[in-house]
Amino acid sequence: MNVQHRNAHKIRNLLVSGLLGCLLTGCAVVGPSSIRGGRLAYNEAINDTNNQQMLMILVHNRYEERGNLLAVASVTANVRVASSAGIQAGFGNDSNYDGNLVPFSGGFLYEENPTISYIPVEGLQYLRQLTMHLPISLLAQMADSMAHPATAYTMLISSVNGITSPDFLFNPEQQPDPRFNRFVQIMTELTQAHRLHWVEDARHKENFALVIDQSADGDEEKVRELLELVGLSAPDYEKSHLIIPVSMALDGASSGVLGIATRSVWDMVEILSAAIEVPPKMNAKG
């Protein structure tokens, strides 16, 4: 009988030790595990809700309704971890406590209480950000960084030396100008071939120029066609690099400059809103 009690005590001690070890190990991995699970979850939730808010703005604008935005200012996740372990032992005659005691017990508590701060996006500053024309620097950065820069040229440029982008025409009777699409195609081909680069003037910030390497065979025709499209003079083919100044203007052909008019964020909202097809029943109801 004593041998059985000693064996039972040994087994009980081993189980308790194992339980405590598991609890302590759990505490050690909670921190990294909470980051692995929580960071991605918060990031995905913010991205999803940002997309939903943008879609909401487009739909509201399509139906000429007001829409508001809430920006996530901060996310603070407070994590609390607690563990407990216990053992019940009896003294005296076994018949007094046999079947009524729990040999060992343990508990593990994990709580995450996030504090999320929102800021309404509104006011005069917000209106200015929406309606101001995007800077040339943003166009240059996106065009140089994207694998397919045609998206940047088409999305951000409203007109180039008087050639209007056909993406959004306020007058339904106005015919799109095919020269713009050809301009985008040539710019994209030269950029992807690493023949065209946007360069900022180190002495005058926000002043940019296009530097085109025209030394390769076959590029001369593309460069000549590009210049004809935007109304600039023929290049000097004795030089390996052609430099075209770029400025924010409706038309810079008379000054030998590539005049680019960029869109505003609100312009792009208007374009996307116009692309939403209203169901016939709602159109009938006005």
C-alpha cells in the first residue's frame, strides 16, 4: 500500500512538473506568437476597411451623396497573460477524501484588449489635398518604379502639350484623341527598355527632365514619333542622350518643354465613379 502511495505521489509530481513546464513555455512564446497572429490580422483588417471606404466614397459620389472617411490613427494591443497551477492532497484515512480530490489543476489566461484611435478625414486641409493637382515628382517616381508605367501615365496625366487623355471626357460629343494612347505606349516602351528616365534638377527641386538614350538601333524612330506627337523639334542625333525639360503646364511646345497637366485625387474619384453602372430600375427612379 505504501509503495502504491509513493508511486502515486511520484506520478503526481511528474504531472505537476510537466504542467508547470508547459505553462512557463507557453508564457515564453506568447509574445512572438501574438505578433505573428495579431500584426497580420490588424494589417489585413485596415487594408480591407480602407478598400471598403474607398468603394463607399465612389458609390456615394456616383449617387451625388456625401461620404466621410475615418483614418486609423493608431492601434495599441494590450496583452495580458496569466497562468495558475494547483494540487490537492489529503491527510489521514483515505476513505475520508477518496474520489473527492483533484490530483492537480492548471489554468492559462490570454487576453488582448486593443485600443484603436480614429481621426475623421475632413476640413479645409482635406479638401485641398483632394482637389490639388498631383506633383510631377509623384508621376516621375511612379513611372520609374512601376514594371508597367503605362498605368501611371494614364492615371495621373490629364493632358500633355494639349493632347487630352481620353479616359474621361465631360462632353459626350467630344472624340478621344488617339495621340495620347500612342504617347503612353512609346513612353512605356522606352521606360521598360531602360532608355527613358525621369531626372530631377539637383539645383532646382521639383524641376524634372526626361533623359532619353537614343544610341540603340531602332530607338530613333520612336523618339522622332514621340517628339512629333507633342509638337517638339527633332532631336540632335549626334548626341547619345536627349534631354527634354518637363513642367506643369497645359502646353509647353512653343517653349521647347513637355508641358504636363496632372489630375487631382478628386479627378480620379470622378473617373471611377462615372464607371459605376447604375441599375436600370434606379435610373428610372431618378
